[in-house]
Amino acid sequence: MSTPQPTSDPFGVYLHVPFCAKRCDYCAFATWTDRHHLIDDYLDALIVDIGRHSRLDHPRTMPAADTIFVGGGTPTLVDPSGLARVIEAIPRAADAEVTVECNPDDVTPAMMRTYAAAGVNRVSIGVQSMAPHVLLSLGRTHVPANVERAVDAVRSAGIPTFNLDLIYGGAGERLVDWERTVSGALALQPTHISAYALTIEAGTPLALEPERHPDDDDLADKYEVADAMLTAAGLVNYEVSNWARPGHECRHNLVYWHQGDYQGFGCAAHSHRGGRRFWNVRTPDRYIDLIRRDEPVEAAGEELPAEERRMEGLQLQLRLREGVPREALDGDELPGVVELHDDRWVLTQRGRLMANDVSLRLR
Ligand SMILES: C[S@@+](CC[C@H](N)C(=O)[O-])C[C@H]1O[C@@H](n2cnc3c(N)ncnc32)[C@H](O)[C@@H]1O
Ligand code: SF4
């Protein structure tokens, strides 16, 4: 393997694992439940693809990764040592953040030890809810006790930091269920919590059942409750849907939110290199086949015009605690929605609930 090039801006690597035991009926991610026979070939293809991008004669040689994020799908569905081999094939900086998304059902102490030995120093656990009836209505397979076991396994392996992923707005979720979810999550003392409103994605079974869709006022109440509880526990909101203990913000997501460069590996993975965005073929079958034939796996790409790129950058900054430069918004017209900090407009809690509307006013 060639020596990675040094770089000043953080560089991210995303690995996509497109396999799940069961598809949640709200999820539109590129994942399959009937292609597990492809797993070994898929992991081999990832290693070949990473090796090609590590060579100096590749048109887009990768610098050493500052952040690696293994997402899915369900990375914990594949053999941990197989996944560890793929992670170890990625050239990375000595202090790189290396995250794996974990489904609570799958996590074992041995799996976490294998990950830790491969350099994984952060996991993100898909908790979603601590209320069994809400987990059922979301179509999840785990129960809250699995989450506690998973967190114990993470700690016992010495993995220093972890995120808990929560969803609010599932059918049958009362405000008190959501409060219990947030307090149950906090009791596990995570360094990071993501809380996303259940989004209705076109083409999913949930999209066809309007009676199970969340209500906007209910979502707003739940956001406010979560923000108050998480803040009181010492987690700081640093992006509309993300809270962290200072120093534990997700560096990988910050690469995305700061429009940094990243390389995606695997089917349906997206990349952004030198102002160009591109994405890979969608299915694992096609990805494996193209890698075997030594052909490009890119499905399509685009170069954003400078003005669109600037506006997109402002929209992303607006969602972050750093906010947007004063001249990018007429914030005086939005009292209670944005506040001026160090000459930048930053969303208030009420403003965070209206981030998309405020985005329309950026200039
Ligand atoms: C795509 S999953 C991958 C990790 C893992 N399979 C899991 O479910 O936790 C990453 C996160 O996206 C969330 N997610 C997927 N579809 C969503 C939707 N329609 N609305 C809100 N969150 C969603 C999942 O619940 C999960 O926390
Ligand atoms: S939410 Fe996670 S577990 Fe459920 S189908 Fe999507 S990727 Fe798979």
C-alpha cells in the first residue's frame, strides 16, 4: 500500500453495508434482506476498491482518513473479523475517528473487542425508542434490555465514546413514552445522542398508511422535551438533531456538514472530492460485478455551480451551532428564531424547529 498523502482539511471515508435482517417499514436506505449470500464477496470487493483508491496512480488517490464511518444497512450483521479486515485496509491518520453503526440485537462483547482491535473507537447504536410498544410499531426487532447489554459490551471492550440514535413520532408514542426514552438513553451515559423525527419516505410501507404518520405539533413538543432533558444532562446541541458532550461531536458528520471531502465505498455510497459529488451503483450485485471486472462503480455525478454550493453551505451552517455570517440573513426580522453570537446568526430552540423555513431566507 502506498504512503497516504498528508492533508490539512479532515478527510472522511464512508463504508456502506447493504444488508439487514429485516426491513423497518419506515426505512428507504439501500439495504437488502435477501442477499446475505453476497456478504463475503461484497467485503472482498470493498477491500479491492479501497486498495485501488490507495494507489498513487489512481485518478483520485485517497489521503489518510481522519474519520471513517461504517453505516448501513446493518454492519453488525456481517462477520466482525470480515468487517475488521475491511476497516484495517483503509489508510487512516493515527488519531482517526472510526465509527460503526450497530443494531442492539447483534452486539456482543466479542464483536466489540474485534472492532476495538481494528481501531474502532466510536459506535452508534440504533436505539430508536425505549418503549417496547413503540419499538414494535416501528417494526424494530430489539427490546430495551438489548440496548443495555449492547452498551455494557461497548464499555467492556474499552470503546471510548458512543452515540445512541433515537427516533420520535412513531405511531402510539405518547409524550410520556418519549420522555422515558430520553431518560432511559441518558441513564446509559452516552457521550452523544441523535434524535430524529420519524420521516415519511416515499416508497416505504409507512408512506401508504397516513393514520400512522406523525403530527407536526406532537413532533415539536417532543423536540422541545428532548432538548430540555439533554441540555440539562450536559449534552450540548451542536446540530439541529444532534447533542454531544463537548469534545464528543461526530467528526465524520462534521466533514459532511462543512462540505468537506469524503470517499464512499460500497453500493449506493456517495462521495465528494474536489467540488464534485458522485455516487455508486445501487445494488450489491452490480457493485461486486463491476469491481471484479475492474470497471468504475460510479453511477453518476455532478459538479455544483459555485452559487448553489455557497447556498448549500449556508443551509448546513445554519443547522449547526456556529450559525451563518451576519450578512447571510436578515435576522432582525426573525426575533426569537435567531440570535446574534459573535456576528453570526444562530438558531434558537424555536428556530431549530423552523430550520427549513429559515433556510429559504438565506442570501
Ligand atoms: C439507516 S440506519 C442504519 C443503522 C441501523 N441499521 C439502525 O437502524 O440503527 C441509521 C439511522 O437512520 C434511521 N432512520 C432510517 N429511516 C428513517 C426515517 N424514515 N426517519 C427517521 N430516521 C430514520 C434509523 O432508525 C437509524 O437510527
Ligand atoms: S432502519 Fe436500520 S435496521 Fe431498519 S431497515 Fe433501515 S438500515 Fe435496516
